[in-house]
Amino acid sequence: MAARLLLLALSCASAWQMGTAPMGVRRPAASAPAPATMGLRPANIAIVGGGTVGGGIVEILSRKAAFVRGQLNTDITISKVCVRDASKPRDFQLPEGCTITDEIESILSDDSVDTVVEVMGGTTLAKDVILRSLKAGKNVVTANKALIAQDLTLIQKTLDEVNAGREDKVQFRFEAAVCGGIPIIRTLQSDFLGDDVTQISGIINGCTNFILSNMAGGGLTYADALKEASALGYAEADPTLDVGGFDARSKLRILMKLAFGIDVDEDEIPCRGITEVTSTDFEYAKLLVGTVKLLGVAKLDKGGKKISAFVSPCFVPTQNTLSSISGATNAVQVSSTSLQQSVFVGQGAGRYPTANSCVSDILAICQGQTSVPFPKEASNLQFVNSFESAFYIRIRFRDRVGITFDLGQIFSDCGVSIYSMLQNPIKDRDDAMFVVTTDPVDVTNVKTACVKLEATDWCIGEIFYMPVL
Amino acid sequence: MAARLLLLALSCASAWQMGTAPMGVRRPAASAPAPATMGLRPANIAIVGGGTVGGGIVEILSRKAAFVRGQLNTDITISKVCVRDASKPRDFQLPEGCTITDEIESILSDDSVDTVVEVMGGTTLAKDVILRSLKAGKNVVTANKALIAQDLTLIQKTLDEVNAGREDKVQFRFEAAVCGGIPIIRTLQSDFLGDDVTQISGIINGCTNFILSNMAGGGLTYADALKEASALGYAEADPTLDVGGFDARSKLRILMKLAFGIDVDEDEIPCRGITEVTSTDFEYAKLLVGTVKLLGVAKLDKGGKKISAFVSPCFVPTQNTLSSISGATNAVQVSSTSLQQSVFVGQGAGRYPTANSCVSDILAICQGQTSVPFPKEASNLQFVNSFESAFYIRIRFRDRVGITFDLGQIFSDCGVSIYSMLQNPIKDRDDAMFVVTTDPVDVTNVKTACVKLEATDWCIGEIFYMPVL
């Protein structure tokens, strides 16, 4: 750190104003000769969104300007930042020469801007900005998970059309869109190209992992843990997208496209949130030497022709690295033929982690790096709305004679084989609980068994089940 | 997987023979127009080394040929594989048109070969191959950790000289050189460019992690665990490089150059292996809620001007993700200003993990990706042969009056503050053991205290101490 800070001290003051890109110089390709006068590759970017992430990007690029010039031979100018209200004070300093504007047209129609960084969020105006930028031949960097999950196909199609016949391909990068600070996008785009992914399992929502960690470690109830998550800013005012598993599902869709090349409609992915997880589940999880995590999982069947996926709370055994990921941290575990098992752990959100991923994208583009956004294409892979797994099943019951017999018969009828059965000492014979774990079986069999169990006179309420990782 | 396998079935048979690069076509830059007849970027590679990794590379590239052509628009020919004994049978099938040779000159002097993949190992002939390839303007992909750790400066200098004034920079990639299947090199080269790394802590030797995991989990002695590691092929015939920590030190040197931009002589990094770790340490580690791992650690001091590093067994608390990494798996934890804490976990060695990393490098080069091998440069960062940490200190002693007094006085004199003291029930008053953990302190103070303690009449043998992560 020391040396770089020193470099900054020597030359940072003048870095930005010197960075003005010559008009008409567009995206410099890797092999394009740098202007002889400076020996630097110029790049002119505009940021759409001046909030938490946008501010972080400006800060980091300002702090790193001397390094980027000196070591990466690249001179980045931030010429414009587009915001909703240009008069509102900002918590970051604008680089010299940078204009703040509330007119997006001034960016889209500016031929000197070669890269647009979209960090405004939302799926309407942001969509327009991204598609029009691509069509105008501008590279796009975005952190917009919701938009990519919603319009992945359209974005890909637009990009293909724009790049057809182009030599210097327009670049689309979105490292920050999934798991903020974890470079999982680039990793799937480049380090698994020679490999075949067989399963992805991820803790891909920080809010729910924070809640579950506090229920596991601090013994909090779900309601109290959610309250704490809200107080610390990990949960939105309406936490449905997080606790309902929908945010994780959007990310899972993007990861599935990257890892398997399959494009699945989000709504087709079975999704269960964490609202049904109780303190009791953590007691039993401890007995089973593990914990409970909300995971997004996608996996190939053994034949490699069908893929299933779900978002659900899962029982995670202690020996799996994912069980040790606590707080708002994210982690993605990738199983594959050559690399066997890899895990990538980091911050899933926050100003600087997210901004850092955008900056990595910006630097890659400005250095002339090219990338194929979704390199894998699996036209013959079939998505199946079901999956096989071992299961954890928690059953609330009135104690009476014949329960074990009923249970054995129903499970046997439904083809569900019991692996273990656990029951804490019964305190109230009219409202007790036990937990069954099963051998690997299709979720459909478990569902059928649960319906039949729920119809007995000793079962209370709905049965809770979750996959075992 | 299904779809890709199908693609292969359709077109793989003819992939290789069609892949012959037109003579004289050198490394195709990203923006170079592909030959109009095929629309594909041609690439002609030669592999030096036909053993475990070389064979894995050939296998993967053969299996992925259709994908690489169809999705990455690149046509890779493996024109030559150079081995020591060309008549020896190989455990992989040569692609059609590929020559096996034992004459390295036939590759170095072949202008049509644009990329040389060095997987022969060793630091003499391999060095010659790499340097001469670079000088001949050929890209180099290597898995050679020992060579890079030894000749990092020379390789960098050669590359700089070769590339001075060149528009299409000769590429040097070495993803497989550190932590085989973990893309840690690329991650440090590209995802931490806008960030400032403050600490790296890694389980970067699979053999020792396998041994320590078995001592922890299986209760094996060091000798038995080493025997098992040897039987399974995790340890070399002479395991000194592994168990002595020297292999980890070579990797740490490379990681330090990438993460901090500092080039440290390997021999300057304090290095302690695992031979002194005993079953007793795992008993005490359990009491302290953690385990023992061999780590390579490099960290900046608070002022960011000094850097220290060491390889040593360390006490790792259970809540740290590194504590859950068992067997021959590797993991690198990176602490940084923006991303806070990231962990990258995967296979550290083996045919396919290592070959996969080489293939990722080959694909990146063949797609015209450029990279700066060592992007950070920290000319003002000072390496200090000392470091601050909390410590675990295990002391063997004869029980008598005054030990606690001596201990307190010596530690106090040496500026070492005791955080906790643990002692299992004493079975033999003439040969007992206790463990002290300290507050953070400079290792020099701990060393001085140990020397003084060893001089008392109750201390038996040498004291064992290790940092607490």
C-alpha cells in the first residue's frame, strides 16, 4: 500500500485533468497504438447513478488514477455523472473536469464517451440506458442484477446484433451484479471454460445469511434476527425479496446461464425463503452436526442431460465450507469435472465491494480486454422442475400410539427411505416435534409423503422440509 | 454438460485436423480479422512436457475443441508435444497431426508455433525454454512455481525487453504455478487492481494440509499422517520441500509480488515447517476452539509502509473459513481495503485441476486477451524480517514451585502480555506441558522470552510457538 500511496502523492493531483480523451478516440482496442504524445491508452467513461456505488467508483478511480496510468498504461477520464437530481449534495468529490448532469441524453448522444457505467438500479430506465448505450457502440458496465436476470436474453441478443461484423466488439460486463465483491462472474467466464460444471451451490443473499447466522449463533428468533438485519441496513424496508428467496433466485438464474449455458425463466425455479425456519431447526441441525443456510442450488443429473435448481433453506453439514460462512458474507461453491470443488467467498454487497467489481470491469475494458458475457450455450440441456436430494423433514405432532407405524408405511408407500430420526425429549404430548432425515430421493416423493402425513390425525399443521447439501 | 457433449459428438472428430494454422500466422490479436475462409482465430501451440499435466492439457483441449471453435471462435492446433523420450508410451491420445518430439529446438525454431506451454518442471532446461520462447516472440504458459519463484525478476525483465515497442505484447501466464486449480493468479492480476491488499493468508501446500487434517481429525501422529500422505501420492519421496514449508514459501513469494508488488528474496522469508507439530497441539487447539494449519502469511503494518511475511504452522480459530479447509485442498484468504475479506478455495494440485488452469491461460491467450503478469509495483515498501501477531506458545516443563512467577517475570521483561493459559491435568510431574496464548506482540519479543524461559531449570527442551491467525 505504501508505495502506491506515495505514487499517488507524487502525481495524483494532476491525474484527472490530464486524462481528457482526445475527441473522436473511441474504445481503444488492445492492439491500438496509444497516442504517441502520451504513450497512454485514453478512456472516457460516464457513470449513470451517483449514489452509494457510483460514489464508490469515483472515489476508487480517483485514488488509483496514478497507478492506472503508471502501471496499466491507461488514462481514464470520468467525464460525466448522471443523477436524478443534479443539485443534491454528494458524499464524494467529483474529479476535475467531470460534469454532473440529470440529462441522460447528454451521455447517450456524446460520441466521446466510450463506456457507460450503469449503477442507477431499477429495470425500466436502466434497461433503456443499457440497451441504447450498447446500440450506440458504447461498452457497458453494470451492477444491475435484477435487470440482467429479467432481460438476459434481450441484452445478449442486442449485444450480438451490435457486434455482428464489428472488429472491436462492444463489451458488456457485470461483475458486480452477482455477489458484489466476489469475482464469480469473471471466474465462470474464464476459469471454467475448459471444465464442465456439475453443480453450483451458493450463499448468494447476505441479508438472509446474516439472519440465519444470528439465529444459529446468537439463538435469536427469526423475528428478532430480521429486526437486527433491518437496523444494520442489511434488509430493505420491505424485506420480501431477500427473505422470500427471490433475490437469490435472480442471482441463481444468472449463475446458471454462466455455468451451464442454460437460460431458465426465473419463475420456473422453485423458491422457498427462510420465514419458516425456526430456532428448533438450529437445535436439530446442531445434533446433526451442521447448520441451516439459504442456498441457491443448480445441478446436473448423473446423465448430464437434465438440470434442476431451487432456492431453499438447506441443512449444511459442518465439514462443508459453506457452513462456516457467517454474517452478510456470500459464497459460491462450484463442483466441476476437472477442478472438482472450488469455493469463492467474499462480501456480497456494500459500497466498496460492489464499486471494486465495477472498477475491475472498467479497468479490463479500458485495457482492451475482451470477454464473452455468456460463453456457454447448452441448447440441449433440459430444465426439470424437480430435484433429487437427501432431505431434512421436521414434523409437529400429537403424541399417540401408531405414529412410527404410520410414518414408516407412508414413507415406504412414497418411496422415501429414512436415514435417521431425531426427537428431543417431549415436553408437551399434544404439541411435540421430531425430525427425520432421508436418503437421496426426488423432492416429489417427499412432497407426496408430506401431504399424506399431514392428513393423519396426529400431524399438526404443515410439515417443513429442506434439502441436505 | 449434456449439450456440450452432444456438440462434441457432432463435430469433434474433425476438430483437430481442421485446426492447422496457416504458416506464418502468428499470435492473433483480439482485433485481428480472422481468416475470411473460416471466421476463426487460429492458434498454434506446442507443449513441452508430456507427463501428468501435459497429458491433461491435451485431453481437455481435445474434449473442448468443438466448444472452443463454436463458442469462443478460436481454432487451436497442438502441433507438437516435446518429451524426454519420444518412444515412451503416453497415457493420452495425441491429436491428429500432432508430432511427438524430443527435440526442443524443433519448437523454439518453429515460427508457426505462437504459444509454448511449459509443463516439464525443473529450473534449468525449463528456464531456457521459457526465456528463449519469450525472446522468440512466443507466448508462454507455465505451471512452473519453482522457476517463477526463483527467476521472477529475470522473467519480468526479459518480458519487458521483448515487449518494449511491440504492439502485440508477448503474453506470459502462469495460473497453474500457485494453488493448481484456484484461479488466484488471475484474481490478483485483475480483481484487486483497484483495491489495496493488506494481508494474504493461505493454505498453499496440499501435502501438509492433508497431514495436519489427519492429525486433527483422525488423531494420527505426525509420522503416521506423513506415511499416509506418501502412500496416497501427496508427498514426494523426499518430503522436505513440503513439510519444511519451502514449497509454500515459493508460492508465497509469487503471491506477494502479485498482491503487494514487492519482490522479496525467498530466503529472507522466515520459514518453519510442520515437523514440530504434535498431537498435543491439536488437543490444545481444540480447547482454544480452533485447529492448526500451515499458512503462508504476508501482511502490511498499520502504516502501510512495511511488510512482513512468514511460513509457519498457525493456530486458526474455528470461525475463520481457513479452519474448515481439510485434506489436500488449498485456500487463499485476501484482506483488502475495498473487498474486506475474500477467500478462494480449490484443489491445489493434481492432473486435471492443474491442466485446467493451463487451459484457461491458453484460451485467454488464444482469444487475444492481454494481461500484465505482475501489475503492482511497490518500490517503497520495506520488507521487515519480523512480524506482529498473537502467539500460541507450548512449553514442556518439570513441575515445581515458582514456574508461574518465572513465566510472569520473563514475559513481562520481554514485553509479552499473556492472553490465556491452559494446562491439561498433569500426569507426570517431571515431564508436563502447558500452553500460553499472548496478546499481539512482535515475534522478536516472543523469541527473546523463549530463550530466557529455556534457560530456567524447569523448562525441558525447546519451546514451540506459532502465530495465531
